[in-house]
Amino acid sequence: MPESLAWLPDNLSLPESVLPLLISTTLLILGVIALKVVIAGVIRRNVASSELRGRLLVNSRNALVLLAVFGLVFIWGEQLRSLALSIVAIAVAFVVATKELILCVSGSILKGGAGSFSIGDRIQVKDFRGDVIDQTLLTTTLLEVGPGKASHQRTGRMIVLPNALFVSEPVTNESFTDHWDFHVFTVPFKREDNWPAAREALLNAANRHCESYLDTARKYMSKVGTARGLEVPSVDPRVTIQAPAAGEIHLTVRLPTRTGQRSYIEQAILSEVFLNNDFSAKKAEPETSKTSKE
């Protein structure tokens, strides 16, 4: 055995089913080569125009290549079909094994393409709410804010969300604007409480706390509305009335505030209103019965 073939194993043998295919492939290639030589010779001898001769040679060569490809597919069709089925089976197994990772990558592409949020935004996904501090291809990291949806204090806990959540769950972005936000909070009362006075006190306190920056916030919101093609919302503080259940009155306060100061201004307004006022229902004084003198 030549030294160049010394690395081959001594018992190397081909499967019996492959040998006829190799013979057929060899005969096909030899037949195509022979046919090419014959056709090229005929063209060169019988075609006088060089331009036409070149075109015929190129077309005949391409036709023979196409014939060879079809012949190889016909010869090796069964083996190619088995190979394709094997590849499909491997691909399906790979997709099933890495489904969560694929969903995470898809979620990352989705939130990036949609511009759902960026670093520093406060978002909520399902029951998870917090400030975005990091994003990777597979995960998004939040600093938790809570407890509940009405609180704006960080709990000190970190939440790592798989990006697969963004494929099937809606995202609430509480940081619509960069410098100014609308803050909404609700104060519940009983129906018999003096809620009209509470409404007036809350509105006065909100106007007093927003007075220093109300014009600046109004100009900024007008600029944002023009840039995004939206109707400019009213920036003035307002208090609306809701009756979610029989015997209850809820006063909903909405006011503009600087980004990051929502909790501060809410606490300032509530402290001012409830330290200086009592809106509880006044108990009716018992009627004194008059004693008749005998």
C-alpha cells in the first residue's frame, strides 16, 4: 500500500447499496463529459460565426450541467431524502430543547424593535414592577418598586425577567416622558364623610405644590404632544369623583410631577390635607328629651 494511503483502515469497505450508486454516478459524469466533447466539436466545425459559436458553446455547457444535476438527484434521491429527514429531526429536537432560549432572543428583538422601554424606565410586566437597570439578549433586570401598583418606593429587591415574557405579555411603561410625568393616586372615603371638603382641600394642595413648575410642565407636554402627533393633555391638577361600590366615594387626584418625585409629592399633599383637616362623618348629637313638670 502506498505511504499516502497508510492512514486508511485495512478493513475499509463500502455498503453494498452505495456501490451501484457510485457506479451510476461515474457513468453519468463520463457520459456528460463525452457528450460535451462531441457537442463542442460539432459546433466548432459547423458554426462559422464566432459570436453564435460562443453562445452555443455556453448554452450547451449550461444544459449539460443541468442534466448532470438532475441525474445526480435522480440517482441519489433516496439517500438525499433520508438525509433530509434526519436533518429535520435534528432541527426539531434542537428547537424543542432550546425553545425558552429562542423565545428569550425573540422577546429581546421584539422589545428592541418596538422601543417598549429603555434603561431607567419604570415598567410593569404581569405582577413584576420596577425600574429597568440592565438589559441583555436573554434577560431584563429590574429594581423592584412596591408594594402594589400605587406605591413608588423601591423595595431593595432585584428582579431578573426572562425576555420570553415580552413575547406574550403586555408591557406597561410608566415613564412615557423623560422629564415630567403625570401622577395619579386615589383617596377613599365613605359616603357619609365630608368628601366635598376633602375634594376642595386636595385640589388646593395639588395646585399649591405644582404652582412653581406648572408653566414649565405645560410647555414640555405641548412639545411632546407636537412631536408625537398627540393631542396635548391638560397639565392642570384635577380631582375626579368615582363610586366603585355602594357607600364609597373615591377621589382620584391627577397632577404633573418631575420624574422620580411622584412618591414625594403624593406624601406631601396627603400630609398637608389630613394633618389640617378632619373629614370624618359628624355624629349626630342625641336629642334630649324634655321633662314635663307635673
